Amino acid sequence: MVDAAHINDTLTAMGLSLPDAPKPAANYEPFVIHDGLLYVSGQISAGPDGLILGRLGDDMTTEDGARAARACALSLLAQARAACDGDLGRIARLIKLTGFVACTPEFTEQPKVINGASDLMAELLGEAGRHARAAVGVAALPLGVAVEIEAVFALA
């Protein structure tokens, strides 16, 4: 299991905090718990100033995309916190991240973009944050955002 106090301390040291769990924008659940697994719906890139919009290889750099992916990771953890009644210590392991990157056909650094989320999860969750992953380039994402990421966690 992860150490919830470590997550909070690390976020504070990084100058970050978890947002409120975003509300669904359509007819779906933000998360589902089934057979000890927590499935978190795709979280789009958004920060304190609103949506993080753009296309990699066009008007965004790989570093910009990695920051957008990190914002998605914060929203994923916010949803996990909501699913676990405020107790991130219930997370036993991050199983998988699936990341979608809005990009031009020539852009090939999707893995480096999704590293923004993967690196943050590893830093916050320690060994339990190591996960399987997919990083996929797409022509467009909802509302014009740059990145969307979904997650599967094992719960204790």
C-alpha cells in the first residue's frame, strides 16, 4: 500500500496539490470499483488556469505536453481520493496508465509526454507507482485538450 502522508508531503514539497475530483462532462462515471480494482475514467489536461489546450508538434513542445500529462495525473489521484473516501492509503498499486496525446501525424514523442504522468506517479507512490502503460497519439481530444489519461489502480 502507498503512504498517504508521503503523497501529501511530496506534493507540498513540489508546490503541488490535488484538485477537487473533476465532475463527469457526459453520461459516464468518473470511477468504478470492481473486484478490488479502481478504474478511473480519462482525465483531461487542466490546471489552475483552466484547460491545457493544444497539439503536440504544432503549438506545444514535448515539455509542455509532459506538464499537461502531470496535470492529468493529479486529477487521476484526485478521483482515486474521492473513490477511496479521502484515503489514498487504500491504493495498493497503480496497475496501468493509458495516455492519449493530441498531436500532428509527424509527432513521435508520445512516450516522453506521458512520462510527465508516469514520473509523478512513481515519485508520489514509490514502488507501487510503477505501472504498465500505453502512450497513443490521436488527431484530437475532447474540448481541444492536449492530453487525456486513464488509470487502473489495485485497492487494498
